[in-house]
Amino acid sequence: MAVDYLVMLGYLLAIVGVGWWGKRLAASKSDFLVAGRRLGPLMYTGTMAAVVLGGASTIGGVRLGYTYGLSGAAMVFAIGLGLLALSVFFSARIARLRVYTVAEMLSLRYGDAASVISGVVMWVYTLMLAVTSTIAYASVFDVLFDVPRWAAVVIGGTIVVGYSALGGMWSITLTDMVQFVIKSVGVLVLLLPIAVIKAGGFSEMADRLPHGYLSPTSIGGQTIFTYVLIYTFGMLIGQDIWQRVFTARNDRVATWGGTAAGIYCLVYALAGAFIGMATKALYPHLASADQAFATIVQHTLPTGIRGLVLAAALSAMMSTASGALIASATVANNDIWARLRHRTTGATDAPDDRDEIRSNRLAIVVLGVTAIVIACLLGDVLAALTVAYNLLVGGLLVPILGGLVWKRGNLPGALAAMIAGGLTVITLMVVEGLLANEPIYFGLLAALVAYVAVSLATKPTEEAAVDAWRRRVAGEPATAPEAVPAPASV
């Protein structure tokens, strides 16, 4: 294992070094939060693919492939479809808004009242996403270093908090590119073909696998539908995803780079399912499907390659964790703390860039430590993450997408949708159970009915506000210094 240790150590040192290098590029609030809005197609595609494909997509995707076969790709496939839909239909408009958070978009479209509820919901969602990604570190460190679970969480979490706080989105973008390459090589180039070959190739795998493992729907139609509602629609409105859209140099980069990342996700989904199927063919009687990834890595890969593949899994977790962490910090600092500071002090002057960087850096550290502590205390936060996703999609999907596509939608309609969708989700989670499908089904329906009915029953948004929104979406020049085009990047 000595070579594997060296590979992993080299990876971790490289990540820290790249994160430190990114600190030099973070000279303004725009640099720190959205990489100066100047990422070109290559870097945009890599960082977008890295943030959406985390530990759940990698280790969880293999587990689903082990349990259900080809249809185990459904979860990650839903993520890829969501990213494709976002990129093709909405990312250009989102990029032209030149904001920092989803709540700011709602504030521009409907007024400040709409951003209060959305900011709190989005903050809970991004924090829980950071917690689950932090917990996942233990699955890699346990395999390679045999350290206690809490130590694995602290080691991985400290590294992510460190490089994220150093240079913000620039450090995260640069480390994401390293992680994207390692993840692609480790999972697609090495683990996938080696696992399939060890299992005897596709034809022998088909003979050894249980009946139904080659069906794309054996996981169940209702499960696939729920994945689409939660993950596909979640991709359309999550702060962690939108914040990457804000980094694009222009709307063409956001559209085409995101489309390429979405296609990559679809390939990654199939890879995870096939790796899981190969593991099932080789080791059909594992005590738990959660052991599938660790088992195939430990018992089939040669020394050195094993370390690289484990580094790839760690890369997937770190990229998602860092994206969720900076998203949570951005929402907390810009949508929650800034409002509280304004109400308590009455301050109206915008702080300078150094103060903005300092406050956002502090928010990353505080929330990062919070995520590490929660991850050490909780063994399984699946229920908590499901609650966060249900609230996010049930309460915010309709007013966000409605604001982008329906002129008649207004502030009363948006507030009604948030309240109706959120209360319906919470009520049905209490009645039917946290992991039931009904909360998201009826939550979305309640939000849609409330949004349309209340918007039509109340006065339309003032024409001046609608015109201002239309100009903003069209990308007409703004007066803010940030609107000045920045130099291009790769």
C-alpha cells in the first residue's frame, strides 16, 4: 500500500498547492465569489462537471449499479438531464443577470420580500449538501488509511475549507480542474475497463448477473420519476449550480460548456452502473451494497492505480463539498447576514472589496467548521438531505422558473408558491415519512396552483419593474463597475 499512500499524499498536496495559487487571483468580490465571471469553455465545463458529480454520483452510482444493474444509472442520469436542461434553456439568461445568488435573482424579479424565504431555504440546502459530502470522505480514508471515521472527516474537511477560504471560487475552480482530470482518468479510463475485464467482459457479465440487471427500468418507474423531480429540477435552481453559471465569461460559454458537462454526466452515469454490475458479477454476496466501490477497488486494481482511483473518488467528494460550501457561505453572507446588518445598523454604503472578501472568507471558515462538526456527529444524513431537497424543489422551483418564463407572475404569486409548496412538503413528510415520494409530488403541484392562481388574481407587476427585469435578462450594460468586461481566460 506504500505506493497508494504516496499517490494519495501527492494528490492532497497538489490540491493544497493549487488552492494556494488561486489566492493570488482573488482580488475582488467578483473574483472570490464567481471567479471574476471570466471562465472560458474548457474551465467552465470542467468545474461544472466536477461540482455536480460528487461522492453520491461516484460511490452511490456504483452502489445503485450493484443493486439494480443498468437502471442504477438513473440517479446520475437525472443529474445530467437537469444540467442539460439548465444549459440549453436557462443558463444564458442566468449568466446575463450578473448576480451572486438565486435570492438576488428573485429580489430583482419580484422584490426584496421574495428573497427572504428563499435565502433561508437555500442556505439550509447548501449547508446539508456540504455536510453529506464531508461525511463521504470517511469511505475513502477508511479504505486506504484505516483511520477513525471522525479523523477522516476532519482531514478531508479541513483541506476543503482551507483551499476554499484561501481563494474562493478561483481556488475552487483550479482545484476542480485537477479533480475533473483525476476523476475522469480514475473512473472512466482505469476503473471502468479494468472492472469489466476482470468480470469477463460484457457477455460473461450478462450471463452471471441476476435477471433484470440489463433492463433500464428495473429500479422502478416511480423511483426514476422521483429522481427526475428531485435531481433534474434541483439542478435547475440550486445555488451551488447557479454560482458556477455566474462564472461563465459570456452566455455562449454558459450554454455550450454546460451542455458538454451534461453529456459528460450521462457517460459518468453509465460508467458507475457498469462498474457496479461488474462488482455484482465478481462479488455477488457482499454484506452491504455500500461496500461495492471499496470492494472492487481493493480486490481488482493493482498498486498505484488503486491509489489513483481512490484519489478520483476523493476528488468527486471534494469538488462537491467545496461548491456547496462556497454556495452556503455566499447565501449566508450576502442574503442573510447583509440584511441583518442593514436592519440593525441602517448601513447603506456598500463595503469595499477587501471587506467583502474578508467577510466571505470568514463565512466559509465558520460554515466549514460547522459542517465538519455536524458530519462527525451524524452517521447518516440521507433523511436530512432529502428534507433539504424537498424544500428546495417544492418551495422554490415554481417561483424561480416562473419568474424566468412567465411575465404575468408577480410577488404575491411567488410568495404564495413558496409558502404553499413548503408547507405541503413539510406536512406530507410528517404524515407519510421523510423519504416518501408524496411530499415532492404534491408540494410541486400546490406551488404551481398557488403561483398561477394568486398571480392571476392580483395586480400584475408594475411595467417599469418588468422592463427593468427584461433589460437585465437581455444583458444590457449596467452601471456597476463589475459590468466592465474582464479579460478572457481559458
